Amino acid sequence: MPLQLRAIRLSQGLSVPRLAELSGTSRRTIQEMEKRGEGTLASARRLADALGVTLDELYPSDQAGAE
């Protein structure tokens, strides 16, 4: 499953500029992560913290429930 950054951000009613402010991550980085579905672990951690979610929620595994 792809990065859920945009969906989580929107569900919390946050704009890209507001999330950038809360996380200390640049707007450009957030936009690129939402577009490409990837980014550095450091950026992902900052964003997950700002959104109040885990990295697992940000990057859900498509293997969940698989045996």
C-alpha cells in the first residue's frame, strides 16, 4: 500500500503549509512525498509525530494479515 501521508493530512484538516510548520519539514518535501510516495526516514518520522500517527500507519504494509 502506498504512503498514506496525503490521506492522513486531509483527514486531520491540515494544509501542506500547516503540516510543514508543525513538523519542521519543508513544504516541498511534503509535496514530493505525497506525489512520489517515498521520502527519508527522518522526514517520515517528523511527519508521523506531527500527525500523531505511527510509521506503520503512514506506510501501511500490504502484507498485513498475510500468513
